[in-house]
Amino acid sequence: MTDMAEGDERATDQDRAPGLRERRLAAHRGARRVFARFGFHRTLRERLAVLEGAGDVHDLDELSDVYGDGVVEALERKVAGLLGTEAAAFFPTGTMAQQVALRCWAGRTGNPTVALHALSHPEVHERNAFSEVGGLRPVRVTDERRPPTAAEVRDFEEPFGALMLELPLRDAGFVLPTWEELTEVVAAAREREAVVHFDGARLWESTVHLGRSLEEIAGLADSVYVSFYKSLEAFGGAALAGPRELVEEAKAWRHRYGGQVFQQFPTALSALVGLERELPRLPEYVAHARVVAAALREGFAAAGLPWARVHPEVPHTHDFQVWLPYDADVLAEAAVRAAEETGCVLFGSGWERGGPGLAVTEVHVRAAGLEWTAEDVKNAMAEFVARLPE
């Protein structure tokens, strides 16, 4: 799928059709029932309202930040504490954070080769930034639509200095390994004397499937990147967490990369708010995503569709994919029409071609999605299917 900036909204081929994206977003904004309302669905006034009550998470009477002190340092300490690392550094984007992290590790290992999944974010959505900007050499451990295995890491045919694991792997369906599989993959990398970096843009919601705390999960890796806006609904930003010496070097590279922003207090405050308000709710969203997914499967069966898939069948996080046997433009039009005419948005994201006569979309369940019962999902499914061609 084509990334649109780094957010959860992605531009698809259908969005390039005249007016379709505008119709989809307008229907979503006016709908009485949706699964999620992200920041890009809201007005500037509504986004600024996120900071109401920010005094509960930070002292608003202290001086504002200048080049990374104050509230930014407070956020860094908070993240390091949650992940159990020695330190953390705030970055304006995850793209910058991961380039810097792996560049620093390459200097320590003497090997700029980074082993990763073919569907990982840097390979698919960052315009070859690792090699074009970071001086790194990415190699693909696997292109299967699942996390890499310990055997694939152990038996990879050339040496690498770092293994990067995206948890969860978004473009494969927000999939995660089991805890046992993850520990085995990390051990395989260690056997090869490679460092392990977690692309944890969505690590926050991975605790349910892995059955471990954030600190335990992060403790497997040498460094971890986390995002503040993908699940926590902050204005933006990311953090790199790991050993203090690595983080201090990363801050020097952050400056060189242009990430030493003069003031970032709105973003930092919104991240602290997200950690306080959204982070505790993520397990609830994951649990309800499983209810939604099960209802979608039942709705597909009741509608008599010739073939349909929810992937993973039991979602690993609060996000998952839906695959249907129609052209993407047909599904996009049916989804928008159903939303416009019923006020319920079943599929709020764009559709992407997955093969001849096959398309895929993503379903994201957040606070708004908790209002849906299984019966609501099935009813919305019936309305959607009724607008598909026979």
C-alpha cells in the first residue's frame, strides 16, 4: 500500500479518482458511527482541544522548551521509563529516528548492512532513505506475508550488522510473532553477532498478543523506536530508546539531520496526553477489534460472498486487513455510497488492488469503534454488500 506521509491515512488508486477521497472523508466526518476518528479527520480547533487538561500531565507554568529541553526532556524520561531503557530521544519523525539509530549501530558494528522484511516500512514507504541518505545497505530476509523466522535469520546467506524487526508488520496485516517466535528470532540474530532494533511504531498495542509488558518486549532489543501519533493520537513525533551512550550519539545525529527543532511543546504535550489517556485503553481496543473481525466474517458468510478474508482471522492488534474478490474501484464506490446513505462507515480507508479482481483495505478500531455491537457490524455489512454489483 502507498503511504501518505507516515500516518494511518493512505493514498490509494481510488483516491486519485476525481472527488472520491473528498467524498470518503466527508462521509466519515458526517457519520454517526465509525470505527475510528483520527486526527486528520478533525478540524484545527478540535485538534487543539487535545491539549485541554494537559496540565494534568505536565506543569504548564514552567518555561516552554528550547531545542529539546523542558517538556521534551520530560517526555523522553517518560518513554525510557515505560520501555525500561537507560534513555530516550525525541525525534520529529520515525523515518529520521530509525535512520539515525541504525547509522549509529553501523558505526559500532562496522557493518552497514541492515537485515529486514521486504514489507517493512523503510523498504516500502521511505524512498530508499536507508541507502540514499543513511549510508546503509538494506537486505531482505524474507518477502512472505508474515514475520521473519529464526531459521531465515540464522541461515541468511550474507552477514549483517543489524536486524530490524517491525512490530507489528503493518503491510502484512499488522501481524506479530508469538513471544516464543520473537525470542527465537532475536536469539538467532545474537548468534550472528548482530544488534537488534525494533521498529515499534505500533509497539504500544502489541502487548496483548505477545502477552508481555512493554518493558519486557523492549528488553529483547538493543534499541527501539516508538511513534506517538499512530495509536496515541499525538500531533506527531517519535522516540528512539536504548542505551544512554547510543541515545547521546543519536541526539548529535538528530541535530545533523535537521531534527533539532526550536520548540516542540505542542507535540510533546500531545504525546504525554496520549500516553496518559490512550495507552491504557489500547488493550480494550484490541479486544473489541476481535469482536468486529468476527462479526465481519459472519457478515461475509451471511451475504454469500464467493470469497472473503479477514486477516489475521483473529487480529493481533486493533488494526487488521479485509480482502474481497472485487476490483478496488468497485469496493471503494460501494463503501462510500453506503457511508453517505446510512451514516455508518464500515470501511473508512481506501482500497488497494491486491491482484486481478482482488482488493484489500484496512480496518482500524479505536474509541469510536467501541460503540459498535456485533449486530451493528453485520447490519452495516449487509448495507455495503447491497451496493456491490451482482
